[in-house]
Amino acid sequence: MFCPNCKRLMRPDRAGGVWKCSACGTKVPLGRGVEVGRSTPEGREVAVVETRSVTLPTAEELCPKCGNTRAYWVLRQTRGSDEPETRIFECTKCGHKWREYQ
């Protein structure tokens, strides 16, 4: 519940039976607010995605692990902003990752 005077969050004082504002000291009876309940994870379903949908660009790069000639790539700024970015490759066949510093 929020304080009607200063609009700050009020805390329940169960011993006194009131909501109490720690900023201005306003007290409101406990029955006058809507208390937020807690949700339980029961009943929630978690979807597990088995397949991987890749929308990354591909390039002709030789995988050092399996010899495949296609790899996904992405550019990342792994060093300082005055340094060139790093190209990170991932083999389309075995999933091996390696870097190329430019």
C-alpha cells in the first residue's frame, strides 16, 4: 500500500494492526489495503525448445575441429573501442566456436 500523504511505500505493522509509513509516520488500518499475494510455480508450464533456429549469417570458413567449410559468424567488440572488433565463428556442423581477430 502507498501512503496517502507522501505517496511512499507503507510497511505492515502486524502487531499494531496498521500500515505504517516510514517516511512521514502515517498509519492506516490493515484492512484498508490490497495486499499483494505470492505466486507459486505450480501450474506454470515451461516450454523446452529442442531445435535451434539460427538466423545468423554464414561464411565459408574451415572448422579447425571437424573440417566443415560453413560457419555462422557474429562481430563483437571484445577489446577497447579504438581496437577493431572480433569475429566469432560457430561451425554449422559440430558447433565448435573460434575467433578471428582483425
